[in-house]
Amino acid sequence: MSEKLAVLVGVDFTLDEVRLAMSFFDGEPMIRESYPLPELADEAAWAWEIGGRISTLFAHDGQKRWAAGIAVACPGDVDEATGKMTRCPGRPEWDGLAVVDALRRHIDAPIVALDRTHAALRGESEHGVAEDATDAIYVSLRGIPAAAVKTSGRIVNGARGGAGTLPDFPTLDADAPVEQETVEEIAGLLSDLTAFLDPALVILDGADQHLAMLVPALQRAINAVSGDNGGAQVVPGALGEHAALAGALGAAAIVAYEGERSA
């Protein structure tokens, strides 16, 4: 009888898509998949959809596997103590979604839920451009703009368990070019944020065509404010849309170690 293999599972879901990855401990994902999310009537339907997709990972190539840890990156504020997504911008029907409890009805494993912007910063910190940075800001320009902060090597969750909102921040269309006036507006807003938090690194994630304009514009704005004192380095994210999934796998490893499960 073949031995079951312990694996980690990362899940990253947006308003209309779910991405999944499975890996061994400290290993590269052995499989990565994505699917469109159908209309889900309620929490039970969400759990069946996500739980079913996770189950397909266990059956990959016929090898027997079990989940040592599962982490779910969510598109909204997460109470990590209860595993609930308390607020979901863009999908208010998901407010209060009991992510952890709903999945545990289908899968017996240690499970943790976290905000996907925090997960993306974790991904960049573990496998991307922020590996050597103890203080960094991660700004997502995809969909509803949001920011996450790492200080003294720790990602700050905030009181609501969500990514930082950016008031009066322009929302960019991934399929359309960004106007120069908007570029300067975004650079001004983010340079103020950078001056206040004083990180070593600012990571921007978004469409390539937007980053090509925004990264140098923000760097110029930061340099103008910091002068001879030096300032944060502005870089595009290395992992792109896979950052939150990579961060979820990292969180899955943590919850697995904490759970100390065996097959």
C-alpha cells in the first residue's frame, strides 16, 4: 500500500475566479490551477465549490495525499481568529462568509483564512522582491486598490483584519492605458503614504502597461520628497497575480506546523 503524502494547499479567490496550488513543505508548487467562479447562492454553495476544487488536487496523478495545512486568501477583511471574511468589497453577499468553518465541514485539516493583499505581501516577502526587506509597502492596483504593510519583518493586519484602503484613489482599467494626469495623481498619493510609513521598499502590482509608467513616476516623487536623505526603492512585484497564492502556501505551512498533524 502506497504511503499518503503530506501536502500544503493554497487557495486564492477573487470576485470571479479561484486559484489553487499544492506543494510539499518548502517546495515549489507541484500543481497550480485556476477556474472561473460560478454564481454561488450561499455559503454552502461556496464551500462545495472550493472544497470540491481542493479535492481534485488530492486526486492529481493518482497519488494518495492528505492536507497538512490549507490557507485561503480572501478578497476582503478577514477575522483570522474566527476565519470569517467580515467584509467583501464588491460582493456584499459574502460579508460574514465563514471561510474556515465552511471548508472544515468538507475537509478535516488545519485551515486559516487571510486577506489576499496581506497574502500577496507574504508571497513577495518569501519568494519575491521583498525577501531582504524588513519594512515594505505592497500596493495592489488590480480591481479595488489596496495596500499592505510590513514593518520590522512583520505584516501588519490592522484592527479590521483587512488591507489598507486608499481613499480617493483612482481605479485603473487593466485593459486601458493610464493617462499621465492619473499617473501623477497616483504618484503623489503614494509618495505621501511612503513618506509617512518610511519603508525601504514600495512594491507595485498591476497591469504591465500601468507599472511601466507608475514605477518611475513614483520613484521620482519619492526622490523629490526625500532629497539627500535617500528614500524607498520602488519596484514592480516579481510574482504578479500569483503573489497571493504564493503567500497562501506560506500561511498553509505555518498553520500545518502549528497543527502538528500526522496522516
